[in-house]
Amino acid sequence: MKTIMITGVSSGFGQALAQAALTAGHRVIGTVRSQPALEAFTAQDPARAHGAILDLTDVKRIAPLMAALQQAHGPIDALINNAGYGHEGIFEEATLAEMRHQFEVNLWGAVAMMKALVPYFRARRRGRIINITSMGGFITLPGISDYCASKFALEAFSETLSQELAGFNIAVTAVAPGSFRTDWAGRSMVRSPRTIGDYDALFDPVREARLAKSGRQNGDPHKAAQAILDLLNHPAPPAHLLLGSDALQLVRDKLRALESSLAEWERVTRSTDG
């Protein structure tokens, strides 16, 4: 039995992950944002489901909370940074406050969780970190620039940490899902109002298609949860893992296009050598 810390267990991937982990016999410490959500989570298994109310933007509270939770429930073996949300808005229409908040939750909340737990993992010479990113951490789409940027950044943190921590038997994996049947594109998404007509032709079809597809995506979150949990027992988990055939196709297309561009501009690239 492992003790697994999962952020954002009240819905989506976090809920599926917590359910799968409890079913597998693990102890789960899950973060939620309200008392009703806390009660619903702990009711699943009063002996092994332990919750904490946490707003990830309250980064000063994270380290003392992680210390207190380990004092109460024993050492945490694995961290799954799942909590986050999508902000949809054309760059010129979105406010700086909206974009900053996207980073505060999706990036800095996850980073603060890692800062709080890595010292314990390093001292024990073992631990697992899984950061749930997105195919939007590899590819981009108009209207979610700050969401993609936050996930690109979390991918980079994860990859770098996988190198820094490997010597301490701490594996770090960034898991990038494609389109799954969660609330990401539905009630969980924050949408900036449309105000500039010049972007209508570009973005209105994107927003309409995303809304129409919500709840009917190809990806099964329960299958994703099992794949993510399986990483905890793998002797050599990857630094990056895509989930979903759409993510695989889109990222491969991006890599082919990047390779083509590198080849086209190789002469210019090499011309700057001394």
C-alpha cells in the first residue's frame, strides 16, 4: 500500500485517480476546495481517504500543510499534481489578471507542492512525482495561449526535475492527456467574453466545436487513471507520457512540422557559429 497525495480529487482526472487508487488498496490524501467536497471524498473510504481543503494559490500554506498531513498519516510516497483548470480567451481580449491566475493554479501551485514534498522524498531516497499537463503542453490552439503556456512550463519543470532527482531514486513524469470526458471544456473552463470582432472568423468555430464536443470526447478518464497509477510501480517510468490517440497524432504532426522547419532554416541556424 502506498500513500498517494493527489490534488483536485473532486472531479475529472483527480476523482478518477482517487477512486482507482482506493480500489487498488492505497491510502489517498486528496485536496479539495470546499467542505462538502471534502466530506464527499472522505466518505468513499473513511479509513483510507483523507482530505484537506486547499486553494493552490495559497502557496504559503502548502509546505506546513504537507508536514502536518505526513505527521497525521505517515510518509507520502507519491505526489500527483492534477489540480488545474482551462482558461479560454483570445490573448488580446483576456486580462492580465486572468492569465496570471491561470499560471498561479496550473504552474505555481504544482511547483509549490513539489517544493514542499521533494525534501522528504530526497531524505528517504525514494518518491514518485506525476504532473498532469496536457497535449496543450506540446501543441497550441488559438484562444488558449496562457493555458498552453502554463502546461509547456510544467512540462519543462518536470523534465528538468527528472534529471535533478534521478540520483535520489525519485522519478518525475509529465503526463499529457488529449481530449477526455472530463469537465475541462465544460463547467470547469473559465471563458473570457468576446469583444473584438476581428477574431470572430478565427475563434468562434473553435469555441463552438469545443463546447459541442464536451462530454463526448474519445478519452476514457478511468482508463487514463489506471495508466497513470501503473506508472507508480514501473521501474523506469518515462519523463513524458502522452495519453490518447488524438494527443499522439497531434504531437507527431507538430514534431514533423518542426523537423521540416529546422531543415528549411538549417543554413541560417549554422551561419551564426563562430
